Amino acid sequence: MDLQKIRYFLVLAEELHFWRTAERVFISQSSLSRHMQALEEELGIRLLERDKRNVKLTDAGKFLQQQWRVKVRELDHIQSQAKKISEGEAGGVSITYPGSIAFKFLPLFLDNLNSKLPNLKIELTEPNDENHEKLLLDYKADLAFGRDRITNSSIETYKLYAEPVCLIVPKAHWLTQENFVSLKDLQSERFILSGLHQKTFFASFLRNLFYNYDFEPQVLIESDFGGMILSLVSKGLGITILPSSFSYAKAENVRFIELDEEIGLYMNWRKNELNKAIERVVECGKETAMLYSEM
Amino acid sequence: MDLQKIRYFLVLAEELHFWRTAERVFISQSSLSRHMQALEEELGIRLLERDKRNVKLTDAGKFLQQQWRVKVRELDHIQSQAKKISEGEAGGVSITYPGSIAFKFLPLFLDNLNSKLPNLKIELTEPNDENHEKLLLDYKADLAFGRDRITNSSIETYKLYAEPVCLIVPKAHWLTQENFVSLKDLQSERFILSGLHQKTFFASFLRNLFYNYDFEPQVLIESDFGGMILSLVSKGLGITILPSSFSYAKAENVRFIELDEEIGLYMNWRKNELNKAIERVVECGKETAMLYSEM
DNA sequence: ATCGACTAATGCAAAAAATGCATTATTATG
DNA sequence: CATAATAATGCATTTTTTGCATTAGTCGAT
């Protein structure tokens, strides 16, 4: 069975019109017609109800449209992943990262990486839901920087460094590193936090933090995007808690106050990976962490 | 890209020998050789390292073997599901069920179903892990009988009936329906239970039960298979708790003592299902439940 | 070093499949 | 009833696939 036929079918299932479809896929109407006949024949399944004027999908056709659409995408994705493996250091890796490292560690890392493997194509994404584990296992990502260690037997993990978590207040705020005693004193403050209800590691870290200090913060605004939070704080709309990495974001009019708590940065990637470029990228990550820690 | 080529590749990736592979797939060696060349060409990916004497997979080849193997299976499965839809009431449905209903409700249901839809092919499985939800969503099952209601927006659920949960003891045991007061009196008894650590609904039901009566049972033996548990009880190896349905299993030498707790039986299936036979099967299930309740 | 056995690739001719044009057959519309 | 629309089909042409026979490397035994 030819995948091409399936692709044609998927277009036809959208268009429901042989001529337009034929045009869209650059073959003649007659060829398309015969492709569809052949496909139905091969499967032994009626896919289309044709009267001489209209085309519509049978139930089985609708089902196969839904299912095939997904699988064809997956097959394409698999192929592009295989290509990356095939091309090794001239290929590519796709990397996910938390927003906090975008200002210092990540640029340092990319710079380092680029000088070591100048031909490697790099694809960066900052995932919203931080489900790194799934992204790695589905080959949507090859290397995931994250705030937590993934515990999965087919994923390798490495701690790069730890950094303090900071309370961030507007410059004009009464609180300073010197007069800061405990989070408990901030019960009446308004917080801007990244979605506490979320399942990300940082969200659960925060929940836990407030739980330990035994109070519920007044959350004024929620945002997943650290840069946004920072800018709201600088506008005096509230205070927040973020990893100290954000101090490199050059936000104006804010003050960072270090807490006792620390948060780690981890690097996660698939074990037994066939894409050999990734090993090199991992090495480079470890090296960058050294560099970073010494700065 | 022809799926057939991929199938050939998967065989070749196992055999690593063109002649043997060609024989296994009933084509000539030359044809196979050219198929593999064409496949590599199309993908732009080297799959095989050939010297004149040996064949082995490249890294990309290994990757594609792993991934394609899965996807090809999935595509086949999709196709067979489409076939069932296409054939309607002359097609088939696959049904999962918990062991407890195998003695009375299920035979009644199947009998009823068979008289209503005599051409329908039925595939029965008793899943170990009871992850009905996933089975339904992956189209591994079309209708799932289970002890819990699945709450998923694309799954429809219907309560068939509720039945008491029973304590089951050997005939010679001192405990009877009359002298039974509370589970608490059974702290010193030895239990044979279905794996309490499991994630099945019945396991969590049991955990909850013991939690409410505020004691931890002494679990002597664990088994997932109700029939086995029953036979162990009849041999005097311990006592157990199971849905009262098991009383239809005609186990010798055991006594059932009804508890106050009840447990339901639910029927779950996909919403907006294209396989029209399933609607009829569902109806039939509801009808059977009426019948069953009146008996 | 030489020979023979083994194995993947290739030249070639025959067979099969796909393609597009022109045409047909059917149906909806005015 | 004429017309426009549209999917299927006959047919000649082109492209692809197939298997046989052969070639060309490679390994191992002598």
C-alpha cells in the first residue's frame, strides 16, 4: 500500500472534490480517481460514497481520515528524526529549555556548542507544559534542560548546577536583602506567580515553599512567562519568586532578594541514543556548566 | 513511499541477509535489492551498510526499524478497525470484562447479543491491568465492562447494576452471615486478595474498605485471578472479599457473607463511535442488565 | 597465492502499473 | 429539455517493477 495514496486520500477527504484535489496534488483527475479505487480495493473497504455529482466519506472513511492523519504525521516525524541521526554532527538536535536560563546559561551554552560543532543545526523550544519526559520519549526533543530530574529508566539525567531562588520586588519596595527575615512576613503582599495549579516542577516547588511557610499567597496575576512577570513587578504590580537566573534579564527597577532555598538545573536526554551528535552536545552542556559555575 | 518496502525492510533488518529475506517475502533477491535502494533513495537516508559479504544496519536504520515496527503494527490495527466499521453488524466488536461477571452476567449478555446480532463477531479479553480507558481510546477495545465509571469526555458510561461485596470463607469457618458483625473482627484472619498495590478500581476499593474499618489485613497470598482466589479459599488457605457475582462460580466448600458495601458494574464505550454495531451492542447490554436485575 | 563458495549489485527484456487525454455517463439546475 | 458539473473509463504512452542470468567483490580453506 502506497503512503502516497493515503496522502491523496487525506486531501480528498478534506476537499471532497476530485478535480480540486487532483489539482492540489498535481496529478490528473483520472489518476486520482484510479488511485482511490485502488486504495479501496487493497483495503477491501469502501471509503467514499460517490454519486455522479457528490463525494462524501463513509464512516470507515471518516475513521481512517482521523487515524491516518495522525499516523502520517508521526511517520514524517520519524523520518526527519532518522535524517538527523543519519547526518550526525552535520544534522540537528532539538533542545527545550526553561525561560529562566535564556539570559545567561543558554547563550553561553549555544556559543560554546557553535564553536565545537559549527555544522550542527539547533532547534530551540520553550515548552509551556514542561512535560519534558514525554517530549523526549516521543522524539519531539533530543535534549531537555529543566528544573527537575526526570526519573525514567530510558532517560539519562545530569545536574548542571544549583542556584538560589529569589524574591523579586520593585526598587521602591520596603523589603531589602538586609531587612528580610522570613517569607511569613509577606502574607499581606500581592504576588505575581507562574500558574500554581500547573503541573510544572517550578509550580510544585512554589506550592511546597508556601506550604512550608504555612501560608497561602495572595496571587494577583498568574503568568507562565518569566519575562512578563518580571516586567509586571518592575511596574510595581506585585512581587514574585523566581530563580536567581532572572537577574541576568536586565530588568529595570527591581531588586532581587536571595532566599535560602535552592533550585537545580538539570539536563535530560535519551539513553542509548543513536544520534551521535547528542553525546557531543551533552558533553558541551557539562562543560558549559563548569564555566558558568566559575563565573 | 510504499509501505510494502517498509515491510520488506523490517524483515531484512531482522534477517540481515538479502537471499533469505527475499525468500521469506516471496520476491527475487534482485527485486529486494532494488527495493532497498529505492527506499534509501526516497528517504535520502542510508539504511544498510553492505560490503560484498555482509549486511548490517546503520544507526538510522536501527532507529527506523524500531519506530517503523511499531507504526506498521498500528497502521494494521487501524485498518482492521476500519474494516469492522465498514462491515457494521456483520463486522465485529471487541469487549473487555472483569472476571467477576464471567459466570452469570456475561454469558447472559452474550446469549442475548447472539440472538439479536447473529452475524456479529465478538472478541473477548479479560485485561490484567484494567486500564479500560486507554484500551478504548487506542481502539484496542470497543466496549469495556468494568467496576468503575470512566470519566473522560470522549467516553460514554452507563451503570448496569450494583451488587453487594461479599466476604468469602471456607464452609468450615466459624463466621456466618448471622454471627457476622464487623470487618474489624477479622484482624487476625489471613486474607487472600487481589493485589492491593495495583491501580485497578477493585484494589483501591479494597484499600479504602480496610482504611474505613481502620485496619491492615494480613495478606497471605495475592492473586489477580478471582477463580484462583476462590479455589484457595475453598482449600481453607484463607478468606477473601469479592463481588457477590462470584457466587455463581459454583465453588465448592465456601460460604458467601454479604457486606453492606456495594460495588457497581459499568459499561463504557467511545462517544460518537462510527462503528454502528456498537450502539446495538450497548442497547443489548442495557437490556441484559434489566433482565439480570429481575432474576 | 589460488580457488571456490557466497552474496549483493546490475544489465536486460518482459510484464505490470501509472499517467493523462479525450470521452462517456450520470445528475442537478434553470 | 438543454446545460453545466463531475466522477468514471477506454486507450495509447510512459514509467516502474520484476526475475533471470551474470558480474564483481569478499571470505576462508588449502
